[in-house]
Amino acid sequence: MCRLFAQASPTPRSARAALIDGEFSLLRQADADLKNPQTDGWGVAWFDAAGRPRLDKSGGSAAAEKDRFARAADAAVSTIVVAHIRAASRGIPVDDAHAHPFIDDGWIFAHNGSLTIRREVAAELGARRARLKTDSDSEVYFQQFLKHLDACGEPARAFERCVEEDWRLWENCRDRYPDADAPYTALNALAADARGVHALCHAARRGLAECGVCHPDQPWSVMSLAERDGAALISSEGVDAGAWTRLSPPEAVDCSVAGGRVETRRRTLTPRSLRGPVPEVSRL
């Protein structure tokens, strides 16, 4: 299970406590479960004062590269901070290029899960296919999100369209994947521009872990939301011992920064496959 984290704050601030120093920080979560460590890369992304995305990432282990990870966290003083610690999908290379987050068109994107039908989705990207820099299923998902965002202009709806498209394509390609029962395992994701953070919480299959490593009552696929001193935090698992609100998948969250405050909106999605509502592992 990859680890996801985002912070949206009304003024630039550090996320070091959530990423490095806290009792349940993202870094501590990376190897808290010795049977399922996240050792396949890490990344920290943010926006500078001019609204341009900045990124430091590596294909190495965050625990082994703790000092560099901490330097990246210290550099990321911004209204928007996104971080990721990776457990690679089978068959996807482990190197700097395949580490998350990814950046394109002023957007930052990080994903937890596997897009099983990445080749079929890539074939539907149109002009955006040329923007792929790796064969990562997560980067394909990122460009799919941007394609739908270009068409509809609303991040939550773009995520919903990704889910719908995956299941539409699945109807015609499922025979190619006899070991799979869905077009993806999970589409948990964070997408951010300089104005806010947008998240999707949704999984169709269980992963290697059944629950959180620091919050054992939290299902592995269910992301959490919190408010800290006016900032909104979204994480794959709570990064401190304070109060966290579990999302109700399939759910999208928008945390927009404007007028010196962060406005958070939650929306339950209703994506449909050709055969009805899509499966949601948290409800199975």
C-alpha cells in the first residue's frame, strides 16, 4: 500500500510534523509494518510563491534516505503540499522517474493502487498519450484525469469519469486479465493545483494490508480527513493521534484555498459501470 498525504493551508506552512516528526508521520508509516514496507520510492511536491509546482522525489527507500526526505519536507513550505511513499505495482520499474508525485500542466498527482488496464486506458488518451514519460499505470491514470478535467472542468467529476471509463473499457478487455476481477485495485489519488487539493477515495479490491499500521481500526483503502489550525489534511492513514474523519468511499474531496481560508467540500460519487454501480471494497 502506497502512502498518500496532502495539506492545504490558508498561508504557506510546513508539513514537517506530518511527514517526518510526528508519532504517526508518513515516514514512520513507511516501515511500521515489516511484512509490507514501502521501499520503492518517495516524493514531496509543493507550489512556490509564483504558483509553479516544485518536486523532489527518488526511487530509493524513504527510510534509507531519511535525511534527503527531511530536506524535501523542509523545503516544501507552501499553501499546498503533497507527499507520497511508494509500494510499486508488480511489473512497474522502481526508479526516480516512476516515483510519485507526477507533475504536468501545473498539476501534482499521486496514486495508491494499481490500474490493471493501463494499456487500454492509455490508448484512449488521445493527444495526452504523447505526454507520458514512463510506463507507470499511475502516470496513465494522471493523464486520464487531466483528459477528463479538460472536458468537464471539475476535479470530482473528472475522477468519476475515470472510474466510468475504466469499467466501460473493462467490458471489452477483461478476458485479457484472467487473474483480475476489476480494472483496478484502487484509484485512491491526490490531485493538486495552486488553488487546492482534490482527492478520490475508492478501491475495488483489497490489498496486501487489511488495515492501517498506526490506526488498526482503519481499513487500508479508506482515506482520512482532518483540520489542523485552519489547514485541511488528507491522508491514506492519519498522520497523528488527533481526530480524523474517515471518508465514505466512493467519495471525492475538494479543499480549496481562497480568501485566506480553506474551504472543504465532500461529495459521494455515483459512477456506474455498464452492469450497474461499481464495486466498492469498503462495502463488501
